[in-house]
Amino acid sequence: MSTVPASIPQANPGAGYRALKGEIDAAVARALASGWYILGAEGRGFEAEFAAWLGLAHAVGCGNGTDALALALRALGIGPGCAVATVSHTAVATVAAIEMAGAVPVLIDIDPAHYTLDPVELEAVLAHPPAGLPPVRAVIAVHLYGGAADLDAIIPICARHGAAVVEDCAQAHGATLGGRKLGTLGDVASFSFYPTKNLGALGDGGAIATGNTALAERLAALRQYGWYQHYVSDEVGVNSRLDEVQAAILRARLPHLDAHNARRRAIAARYDAALAAGNIAPPARRPGGDHVFHQYVVRVPNRAEVQAALRAQGIGTGVHYPVPVHLQSAYRGRVALGPAACRASERAAAEVLSLPMYPELSDAEVARVCAAIGLL
Ligand SMILES: *Cc1c(COP(=O)(O)O)cnc(C)c1O
């Protein structure tokens, strides 16, 4: 008999579905039976429930997290003739959305301890923008891996320089800073419900959240051709809607999100303890914030070797992200960088490693990962 243990993937959206199969199947059946498939009762229900969970007046569903960012920028009046500052160490979606809105990105380096936008360099770029760049009208603060960007520093800097603050919360559903949920601190926030996110649909989905009623009304129009009344476009919009089936699935999952985030934190604490004996530092947590561990990320200079050693024990890993946006062929040489030239981002991209992280990991599986990483 072979005793090779079953492999542990780095992410496992199928396990997430199976764990809530009864509730999700019932929600899907309800949406299908309703006879209404786009922008109906499920979508409105989810928007209200998600806004209430965040503690904000409005959430507007849309097609995905990339569209959510582009719509947020457009609703703020940011487009051609504007620059938007963000990081290079992020999902390419963050930068793609800036160009979708018609604006020009300028990429700031990260604080390598937290992998989030460096406020000192941001201030320098806002005070002395790179030559030829249009005025920086917004900053997208990415809360990477489930931990907060340094909003206590970023928000006052943006206020001094007249730039709006957009929170990219695609990896940070439920994370907090100073006791407040991320997504409620800036002017507007975007969320993704891609299946592996902390709150995931079983397909694409996204939302924009804001306390500003006029902004929410504009967002609701922009996501559907710029319609304020049916079939009449008052401004040019797009088609980016959250469908009823995905909205129903998200309604089934939202009540479990806090418990799922707590489970992610408990797994992270066990990984921390396992690493304490070795040479690898556990991920930093920003003081005053609750991390939700969308990813548990360590840095290893010999990444390929470590990945191979874990793979040999049936343990999957991921790299988020292997190439910073400014070095990807689509962007290289044509996107503006801040004075730090994203050097810390380049170093991070070469060394980051994401360990298995999802709420359905069993205690036995967590113990296996701990035993393996304790030997690194
Ligand atoms: C996933 C993600 C997005 C994009 O979301 P999609 O739903 O895949 O379009 C944007 N920003 C960050 C940081 C992400 O992780």
C-alpha cells in the first residue's frame, strides 16, 4: 500500500463550495426559479447586506473587481488628463483599471515589511510629479494579502494634495485598521468576488462601496450604459453587472465570512509558531489592524528550491506576484515610476511565496504544512 498523503493545494475553491453546498445550491435554485437573471431582487439584496456588513450606506454590484476599480475612478471624474498613483507589486488588474478609465498610472514602491504603498515616496511624487505626467487626481491603496495599506499616513497626504483615495479591497474583505473595516476609510472602495477571494462567487463578480449617495447613483448608472432610466444613456457607461446567480451565492456566503476570516487567522497563527524555530520570518501585521490572510506570504531567497521541497511532500505553493507590473511586457518602459524605481517591489517579486491558505484546510493538513515549513 502506498502511503503518499493527499496533496494540499495552495488554494481550493472547490472545497469552499462543498463546505456550504446545501446553502449555495438552495440559493442558486432560488435565483434560477425567480425568472429574473440580471439586476433583480438577489442583486439588490446582496448590495444591501454587503453594505450593512461593511457599515456603509451603499454597495453597487458589478461584473468583477477590475471593473469595480475602473468604475470607481470614472465615478470620481477621473479619466483622460489625470494620473493615478498606485503600486507595481499588485494584481495587474489594479493598473489595468487605471488605463481602462482613460487615466495614466504612476507606480510607487512598496514598504517591504507590509508589501503596501510607501507613503513617503507617495508624498514626494504628489509634491513633485514626474515630468510630463498629468496631475495625480487619485491614489489606489491596495490592501495586499489581507493586510491594510498605511491609510493613516496616505489619507492625510492625499487630502493635502487634492487626490481622492480609492481602496482596492479585492484581498481584504473584513480586514480592519483602527477598528474600522477596510473599504470604509477612503472615498470609495472596490471589491472582487473572484472564486478564491475571502468572499468568493462561483464565477466573476465585484462591487464598489461608498458612503456617498451621489457617487453610488453615478456608479449604478455607469455599470449599465449610463442609464439613469431604462434605455436612455445620460452619459457613456459600460455593461458590468453582477448577475442574480452570483449575487444569490454571495448572499449565502456572506454570513460565514467573519468565521472564515477567523479560521484564516488561526491557520496563520499556527504557521507563525511553526516558523519561529527556523530562519524564515512570519508575515508582519500592521499595528492596529486585523489581517484577514487572503494569502500567508513569506520571503525565501531560494524560492524554487523551497517550492520543490514542499511539492515533494504534496504541499502546493503560489507566487503573488512573480513579475511586478512595470516589468511586464504590456507595461515595461511606458509606465511612469516614482523616484524609488520600484526596486523594493522587484526584490519582493523574486522572493515572495504563498503557503496553502483557505478556511477549509483541516487541522491535520495545517499540521502537515507546519511540519514541513518548520524544517525550512
Ligand atoms: C483579484 C484582484 C483584482 C481584480 O479582481 P477581478 O475580479 O479578478 O477582476 C484587483 N485587485 C487586486 C489586488 C486583486 O487581488
